[in-house]
Amino acid sequence: MKMPRRPKEASGTSGMKAAINGVLNCSTLDGWWPEACNHAVNGWQFGDGFVGETEAEHDKHDGDALYKVLLEEVIPTYYDNREKWVEMMKQSILDCKDQFAVKRMLEEYYERLYV
């Protein structure tokens, strides 16, 4: 599992494709995820915007935050609340299918650049 180090996420197209197919994202709020994440409804976010003075400090902070969300939220939901997990998968699809679709992007680009 690779997590982006804020603010170096490119665009997040792999996360978008995954979400549209019902995969639940768990990531830092970077790239596309701040626009899409509804924590514990369509996926999870971790970290709090902290930027360390060194990459090691930053990574430790985000790593600790990741483990906290995994151990306290993601894993218990998967194993103990299958109904919520499936509902979150459906919500991931609903929340992302239009907002992050190529059709929407092309229409917006056309309107902003050529109209």
C-alpha cells in the first residue's frame, strides 16, 4: 500500500477509478480525496494536515494516524459490520461516479476553454 505524502499527490486517478468501482479509499487528504472523502461514509481519511520539519517526522505522524484509523475504524467495520461496509461501497460509487467521470471533466474543460 502506497500513501501519498502531502502535498505531493499528483491527481489520484487510480483512487478515483477504485472508488467508482466500490473500493473504499483510506488516504491522506491530498489530491482528489479532499473533494470526495466523507469520512466513514464513503471511505476514510487520516492525518490532520500536519507537516513535519523533516520527512521522517511527517511520515511518523501520518503513519501513526493511518494505524489508528485502520485499527479503530477500517478493520472493525470490515470484520464486524459487513452491512456498513457494503453501504459504504455503494456510497463510494454514488459519490464519485458523476463528479470524477471523464464526461464531466471534458464538458467542463470545453466550457471553460472553448466557449
